Amino acid sequence: MRTKIIAVNAVIVLLVGLLTFVLVRKALDSAAGNPTQLMVEAKRDAQAASARLQLDGLRMERWLAGKASEPATLEVLAKASPVARGDAATNLCDAILSAAKQSPVFAGAVPSLVVLIDAQGKSIGRNGTNIGRGEDYAAAYEGLKTALANGQSGSDAWAKAERNDQYLASYAPVRDAQGRVVGAIAAGFTLNDELSRVSDATTGRALRLVTPQGNALQIAAAAAGGENINTAINGDAKDTVKNALTAGRVGAQMVSDTIIAAAVLEGFGDGKRAVVVSARPASLIENVNGLILPGIFGVTLLGLVLVVVGGWLLGNYITQPIAVLEEGLLAILNGQADKRFQLDHPDLGGLAFRIDQLLNQLMGIEEDTTDEEGRVSKAPTASNFNDAMSVDERQLDAGALQQLASEPAEQYYARIYREYIAAKRQLGEAVDHITDQTFRQRIQGMEQEASQKYGKPVRYRVQLRGREVTLLAIPLG
């Protein structure tokens, strides 16, 4: 029984654990993997990163416009010789970089490139070095050429492997006293560093800055991991990125277990110079099983342990008294007719008492109803009250007790059997099933129990009390 209790409850716990896992998994998948919602959020990630890059570019443009209007800048451009202009331009660029480091506008994120450019778009000088003087930036970057022609500030992604350029560049025109454009100041942040700052400030997710390179797409800068994005940009998500680049629309696409979103950098160069690509998992919870399995598995395991402990205790609570009853009934079947059960058990004690009553009826032996002092424990009725009181062994005289104690055992058992049968017949009860051997075994067993109770030898007397035949315990000595 113990094993069955444990097995049934263990199966229930396992089924409940499995059902809990399935329901929780389904609920989490539904809540964390809504494709429509995730697509919208992925587009917002790309737009947020694009907007932050544009904001940083606009902030740099305005700051450079202030530096371009300072007299020191015009003085450099007014130098007579190219060497003097170059040296002065390098010193000016170093000074501008120092000012940027101290400016609260950049909050510690300062450009790595500052270059002074003449009206034709060629470099006069740059910070920290005299290398690169005379480089034609206007020829390399159409946006700068347009800005010099229109006299407007602008920003662009300068990413050309052949020039070893990788900057998020901003530039502002320098005008003379007559308002003519005589040059420009350009400054650039390293693209990888800038993209990492943007990722930290916005989505916290993987970002790529992509520029066109013929029919292919070039990854100009990367931030926050996500190596699978690189493959997707020129693979399954290529059309989405190209559409964002050419049409200026924000697009998103599911690629395997990742959502790729692209948003163009508006206002950078000719508006089709760069696109920001973001990536996010196709589920808000990357590993649903890893999230819920430990908890559900642990609770299920705890439930199984409790089932085993509870089943063991409950099995013992039931099987031990049943074993006592089984052993006792087997003893009775083997001839121990005086065997009775004294089982103190909240649930099975009543059954044992009823079995004792049944055995007494089957063997024709009345149950001993006397208390520890030999008095009848049943409540007397009005008709037999005086008789009930008269059974107290203390009312017997010493001679009667002596006669009962001195009677030989064989004579005593034979006599009490005859008296018992006669009393039963007097009441008209059937006595054919009551044998001398059975009666004697029962009386001897009752005597042993009563002797232990009173602490002295006990013999019985048969007394007819109304419609009942009673066996009264008489302590001797």
C-alpha cells in the first residue's frame, strides 16, 4: 500500500509539473515573442540610434560654426605661404581639440580628428601632425563639396578604406569679412566609438553603421557584438537595408532568431550615405527554457520528495495496524480462540473493537464488562440496579472466596462451562456452537488479562442478570 500511495501521488506531482511547464512556456512565448510588437520595437531601436547620431552631428556643427567665426581662424587662412598656413592650421586644430575636451557640450566624448580645409576642399592642416596636407576631401566626400558650395554646415559618414577614414564627421564653413566661403573646419568622431556611445545611450543592443559600396553594403562601424548581423546585412536582410538606404524608410525583417531593423541617417551627406542597422532577439526572453526549467524542476523535485516522505508516513500509519489485525486473525484461524485485539488507533481502533465483539458472539462468550475493581462498567437500568451493585466482589464473604480459590482447575472450568451453558439455555439461546475447549481457552485468556490488571489471581463466576449472562471477575487473595 505504501508503494501505491507514493506512486499515485508521484504521478500526480509529475503531471502537475509538466502541465505547469507547458502552460508557463506557452504564456511566456506568447508574451515575449509577439512578432508584430517586436518588429515595431526593432524599428524604434534603429530610429533612436539614427536620431542620436544626427543629434550628435548637429551639436558638433553648431559648435564648429562658432569656432569658424572666430578671428583666429581667418588669420590662419590669410597666411601668405603654404607652410605658414599649414603650421598655423595644425596649431589651430590642436587648440580647437583642446577646447572641445573642456567643453561641456561633448560630455567627455571629444573628436579624434580636426582638420582645416580651404575653399577648394583641400586640407590645410590637421591636429597633431603635418601629414595629409593638401588632401582633397571635397573630391572624396560629395557632402563636403556641396557644403562648401552652398556655405552650409553639414555632417557625413566618412568611411573609405582606401583613405583609412572612419569618422562621423561634421563641418562648418569659414567666411571672410564679405561673407564669402573661404574654407571650412571639419571634426570627426571615430565611428566605432561613436556607435558604441549611441548604443549605450539608446537601445543597448547591437548596432551597425552601413554605407553603400557599389552594389554591396559596407559595414563602416560596429558596436555591441551581434556577429550574426554582419552576415544578415549582405544576406537575408540585404534588401531591407538597401530599401532603407534608397527610399529613406525604416524597415525590419526577421532573420532566423533575430530581428534586423534599418533606418537611414537623414541629413548626412546627400541623405543616402549611411544607414543604421540594429538587431534584437526575436524574443524578449532569449532562453525561455533556461528561465523556467530550474524553478519548475526544483519545485517538482521538492514535491516528489514530500510525496515519498508523506507516503511513507501515511503507509506506516495504515499498514501497521492492518498487519496487527491480519496477524491476530491468522492466530485465531490457527486455533488461538482466545486471541483478541486491543488496538489503540484513531481510525482502525473501532474496527478492531467490532472484530472483538464479532468473535465473542461467534464463540458465545460475553465480553468482560467489569472495570478495574471488578464492577460492571455498563450503566445499570432501573430493573437491575440492585443486581448490578451486588456483583462487587467485595460483597463476597471470605468463605466463598476461599471455596472458589481452592476449587481444582479442571473441576472449576468444567463447572463454569456447565453453568454458562445452562444459563444460556435458560434464556433460550443457541449453544451448540460453544464447545468446552473454546470456552476454556477464552476463560483462560480472560483470566490472564484480568490477573495482569488486578495484580492477583482471578477466577470467574457465571451470573444471570435479566436477559444477559455475565461472567464476573473475582480477584483472589
